[in-house]
Amino acid sequence: MKIFPVKSIAEIDQYTIENEPILSINLMERASRRLFDVLDPIYRNRPFVVVAGAGNNGGDALALSRMLLLAGYDTTIVLLKSDCLSTDTALNLERLKHIRQSKVILYQSVEDLPSITSNHVIVDGLFGSGLNRPLEGKALELVQWMNELNVEIVSIDIPSGLMGEDNSGNNPEGIVKARRTFTFQFPKLSFLFPENHKYTGQWEIIDIGLHPEKISEITTSWYFIDRDICRNLLPQRSCFDHKGTMGHTLLIAGSYGKMGAAVLSARACLKSGTGLLTVQVPHDTCQIMHAAVPEAMVNIDRSDLMFTEFPNLSTFSAIGVGPGIGIRSNAVKALDALLDSIGDRPLILDADAINIIAQNPHMKEKLPPGAILTPHPGEFKRLVGEWDNDFERLEKAKEFAAQHKVILVLKGAYTTVVLPSGVCYFNSTGNPGMATAGSGDVLTGIILAMLGRKMDAWKAAVAGVYIHGLAGDIACETEGEEALIASDIISSLGKAFINTK
Ligand SMILES: NC(=O)C1=CN([C@@H]2O[C@H](COP(=O)(O)OP(=O)(O)OC[C@H]3O[C@@H](n4cnc5c(N)ncnc54)[C@H](O)[C@@H]3O)[C@@H](O)[C@H]2O)[C@@H](O)CC1
Ligand SMILES: Nc1ncnc2c1ncn2[C@@H]1O[C@H](COP(=O)(O)OP(=O)(O)O)[C@@H](O)[C@H]1O
Ligand SMILES: [K+]
């Protein structure tokens, strides 16, 4: 699914109005009706206070209020006083007047505000995607009033006060903190940043039937990785395929005391379709690998403890380095030598491989084009330094990816795959149960298997994070968030592939 900046969404709205064709007031009615249909079963019989602004977000709120009143809900409307209501908002205000029970409070000061019980649901329709500066004055007062009530707030389209993309200069006190946000047609970029979760709460997309032609025509740099995107990226097997055509991957992972990372990564790689897997492990640990992953071949390092050497790379279709290798000087030297001999072979670097590169900046220059780096936030910080907010973090990732021509996979909720071109893919799968030791090692194995099958690096990264998150979601159905461990993600890979293909 594409993610658009709000200015493009306005363009798609306009195109829909002209070419469906549909009157803008009827598009607003359709959006509000779909919103009502979602809210009705969730909040049956609860009293509502609907807060509306002067723009079209307020128009949605007023249309929704009419639907609530007609369905018998106790509904009070608070309209921010303004001399210039949008045309459709004015028309919806007019329509409300025909409903006997409607109570519209024109907000001028706090004394005007209704009293609220803990059972109330507040609908926030103050500002939507037309917001162009931080809130102040009466609008700010209303947002602060809503936030202080301590009752459930539902935002229409976007929490009022939140910008669709960059909130760097925004006032954090001037943004509605919703329990849920129902957003029209597309997620907004800012919803995907951890720091904005406190504003959006749980968010959901409501399809309002915007014009599909325009949606496919307008280009964007942002995508939400859904099943369709992933399915189109995954390669099919032909009936004549054999293990020699499914890729021979090399995984360099583990050190004395950290062999779990290597085992998890190796198992995930095999369960993601690699034809052959060789794992490079320290001498003293090779029994562990043989016993835990009998399907893998083992290349035994001369060191008892850590990664210090690697086999001839020409045999391998892709190489993965990092989980559990440690950052001792011999491992650093070995990674440096590996980067010198890697040529243009597909490469994924994770965990300590990233930490080593962060500590030895000259190695950044040796990264082959298209290498995939999968840092969690701590590792990314070591690589590029601090950031003030998540929008800036994304900017830094884009800069790094462009400068070094690599693919960054910023892990976490909505894991973001950043390509050198600046295109970003945000993952839609995964859950907080995956915040558990070793789940990143599993991701490395999955992507390595895909790279080994000659998938383009960006495709392997995008499909890999989707399958990884989906396997986590499937595992979560039976394990729940607390009990979920990395091995459960591996066990669910089969179902994740089957459900995606
Ligand atoms: N255009 C359409 O066809 C549709 C629009 N929809 C709704 O329309 C919304 C967008 O409507 P609008 O573009 O009218 O935007 P808003 O409802 O967000 O209102 C923007 C208005 O407020 C002003 N404004 C912006 N920032 C302000 C600030 N900080 N303080 C005071 N005033 C400020 C703007 O100048 C503009 O007049 C969407 O979020 C969605 O809810 C839906 O009805 C679906 C269809
Ligand atoms: N709240 C979450 N929602 C979705 N995915 C998550 C969440 N928390 C963690 N994950 C995923 O789990 C993995 C954790 O990776 P990482 O921190 O490297 O773990 P480890 O180092 O233990 O292997 C990442 O792929 C991340 O995207
Ligand atoms: K809103």
C-alpha cells in the first residue's frame, strides 16, 4: 500500500470528486457513514461529545454527529467558533439544525464546555490533514481540555494538532492524545514513528473509496508493506529446482558464550528456503551447531572463541555476518578482511558487525553497494549519532543509505527499510511480543536465505521483514506476547510463507 504526504491525499480527494464523480459533500457523507459504521458497534449506547473545527475534518465530525443523533446516541457537539467554516462543514451544520435533539455549543471559553463523565466518548474532529502550523489560542485550549478529561478520545483521520509528516517544530502539548484514530484511506507517515503513538493510540484505516486510478498514478517515496507487496516479491520454485539452485549461504555468527544467536539465525535461514547453509563458528563451539542444526554445514574457525577467518567466498551466493560475533579485535580484523574480499556479493550485516563498523568508521567506505544493515535503535545510534525526533532519525537513515549506497533496516514496530534512492518501506506486521532476545537474529537468517536465492537486496529486505513480522504474529496467536520467544518465530515461518504466497 502506498503512503502519501497529506498534500497528495488532498489531490486524490479532488480527483475523486471530479472523476468518480461525486460531490464533495457526498464524499464527506460517505467517509462519515463508514466511520459511524465502525464506531457504532464499539461504543453502543455510550454518550458522545463531538468536538468539531471549521475545516472539513470538522465537517466529518458534524456529519457523524447527525448520524449518532439519528441512531439515538446522546450527542453533544462543541464547535470551535469561526467566521469561515468550509462550505461542506457549513452545510453539515445546517443539516444538524433540522434534528430536534441536536445541541451545538459554540466554543468561546471554558465555561461553555459540557460536563463529562467517565462513560463519555470524545470524538476529535478539530483539525485533520489541513493543519499547517502548531495549535494556539482557542484550538489549543480545546485540545488541552480534551487531554485532561481522562476519558476515551477517538480522533477522526488524524489526532488534532499532529502533522501528517514532520512534527519537529510542533508543540507536544497541543496535540490530542487519542485512544484510537480512524484514518481515511491511507496511514499517515507520522503514525509510524514511535514518539507519536501516544497521540494516535491504536489506529485503523477506513476505506472511503478514493479513486484507484489516481492512487496508482501518483508516485510516492513511502510504502506500507502489506501482503500484496510481499507476495509479488517472493520468488516461486520451479519443479526442476534443486538445492544447488536455491542458494548456498554463508552465515558468520556466534562466539564462545553467544552460540544461541548463531543457532537461531541458522535455523531461520534454513526455514526460509536456503538450498545449502554453511555456518562459520569458533572451533570449540562446532558441536553445538552440529547438534542444534544438523541441516547446516559447519566451517570451523581456527579460534576456539570467535570469528577470525572465513572460507573462500566464491562458493557462496550470499553472506550474513554479525549475530553474536562480539567486538574483540580479532573479530574486527576478520570483518575488515571480509569486506576487502567481498566484491559485489550480496551481504547482510547485523548486530556486532554493525557495532564494529560503528567503531571503525573507515569500514563504512568498504561496504559493497546494496549491502543490507539491520540495526536496532541502539545500533543505529552508534552508527549515525543521536537524533532529536523520529522524523530526523528517518532523515539520517536516508542520508546514510544514499551516501554508502546500502539498504538500512531500522528495526522496531513498523520496521523501516530505507533504500539508497530515499524510498522507504514500513512494515505492517509484527507485535510487541517480538521484543525478546534473538528475534533480530531470526530476521538476519530470513533475509540471508532470500539474498542467497538471488532476490534483489531491497526485495529480500522488504519481504524478509514482512515474513518475520507475520511469523511473529502467527506465533503470538498461540503463545501470547509474554511467552513468545525467538524460536516460536522460527516455528511459524512455514505458516507465514504459506499465508503470503
Ligand atoms: N476533501 C475531501 O474530500 C475529504 C476530506 N475529508 C476530511 O477533511 C480533512 C481535511 O480538511 P481540511 O483541508 O479542511 O483541513 P482541516 O479540517 O484540518 O482544517 C484546516 C483549516 O484550518 C486552518 N488551519 C490549519 N492549521 C491551523 C491552526 N494551527 N490553527 C488554526 N487554523 C488552522 C487551515 O487554514 C484550514 O482552513 C481530512 O482530515 C478529513 O477529515 C473527509 O471528509 C473525506 C473527504
Ligand atoms: N513492538 C514491536 N513490534 C514489532 N516488531 C518488534 C517489536 N519489538 C521488536 N520487534 C522486532 O523484533 C526484532 C528485534 O531485533 P533485535 O533488537 O535485534 O533483537 P536481538 O538482538 O535480541 O536479536 C526486530 O526485527 C524488531 O523489528
Ligand atoms: K482530528
